[in-house]
Amino acid sequence: MVDLSKLTTLPLAAKQKVLQLNELFIEIVGPIGQELSDDIFAKWILDGKFGPAAIRHYAHALGEHLEIASERQAFLQKTEKLLLQ
């Protein structure tokens, strides 16, 4: 599970998007996706990419861990829809 204490630095809408992205990622990857998303989130927080495209950077960081190109493409398309909501 994402370290919720690190989520406190994010605005509420960003927190919700991070959690939704993680759910989508886990849905595609399976149970190991939880551990992967935790690691990716921790690195993302350390990298400090918090500008206007911060959540998009996070979505792409998750997508980079999908080895099958079609899965990665489908994931990124779903994330774009999610981010536009």
C-alpha cells in the first residue's frame, strides 16, 4: 500500500488520482503491482516532480514497468481518460 504519510504533501485531487492509478496498475499487473507501485511512488516522491504534469509523470513511471507494449499502451490510454475526469 502506498505510504499515506507521503500522500499528505499532495492536494486531495492528486491523492485520489494516485490511488486510482495504482488500482489500475494493480489490475493489469496483478498482486505484485502493489509492491511495484509502492516503489515507483516512493521514487516519484523523491524525484520531486510536482509541477502541472506531476500525475502524468507518475502514470508514465508506472507504465514503464509494463513489459508488453500493448498492455503499456492500453494502460496509458486508460490513465489519460482517468486524468481528464
